[in-house]
Amino acid sequence: MRGRAPISRPAGKEFVRAQASQNVGPLTHAEYRRIYSKVPRLAVDVIVRDRSGAVYLTKRAHGPCRGLWHIPGGTVRFGELLKHAVRRVAGRELSIVVDASKLSGVIEYPSHFDHGLDSPVGLVFDVIRYQGTPRVNVEASEGGWFKRLPRPMHADQDAFLLDHGYLTD
């Protein structure tokens, strides 16, 4: 590394902090399609379990996955730390406050790409400790605790939940 000047990071960090502090909201539909038709979309998927081991799932109320049970999740925003994305998504979709979580796996979503949507990659987080009682928001028509795989279930999430022992078939 001799002879190389150190990389100047303050401008980058300042830029990221400025973007994050603006709390940039969701993209417009046109921006979303333009960006995510070209690159994968990073998402966090949030698994919340009760003391008995049951998993809280929600049923999508809108969009192409409408009517399917799924793991609550959402897109990671530019400059957002993963732990903050988990807290934001859990707060928005489940009305809970996440105190601790840990990365437990990855879900790829070929069904989205195969159906002309985007190409998400979901980092799955187990919520270890949280405050509140999970309840759905307007993005879901219902929610519930499950030990067995509900039907109809999101095509790419069902295998993850079964393969990792979260649910049985």
C-alpha cells in the first residue's frame, strides 16, 4: 500500500448522512421501474416468532403478490444500515419496535423476474427481541401466527421457511 494516497471518505459519508437525514421516501413507480429493471433490489425480510415458535406472516393486500401469505419485508434505502432497515420495515408493516435481530439467510426471488417484475434479493433477519404486538398495516389484508405453511404462500419464501425449519408443510 506504499505510495498510495488514502481514500478520502468524508465526502462520501457526508453525502450518505445527508441522504439518510432527508429520510427519502419511496420511489415513484416510474423511478422504481427504471432503476430495478436494470439492477437487483436489496430487501430485508423480517421473521418474527412468538414463544411457541410460530411465525407471524401477513397476506398482501396490493400489487402482484396480492392474496399471498408472505414474510413482511421491504427495500433497503440508499445509505440505510441493515439493522435500521429491519427496524423501519418491522415498524411500518407490523407496528413493532425491534430491539435485536440477526441475519439468518438469503432469499432470491426468481418468480419476480420470471413474471416481468423486479429482481429482489432478500436478506432474512430473525427478530430476537421486540416490543409491541404485531398487527398489519394497509399493505396487508390480514396477519397471523403459523407453525404450518399457509396457502397460498409466496412461491420463493415457502421453500426458505420449510428448508430452514421455521414452518412445516
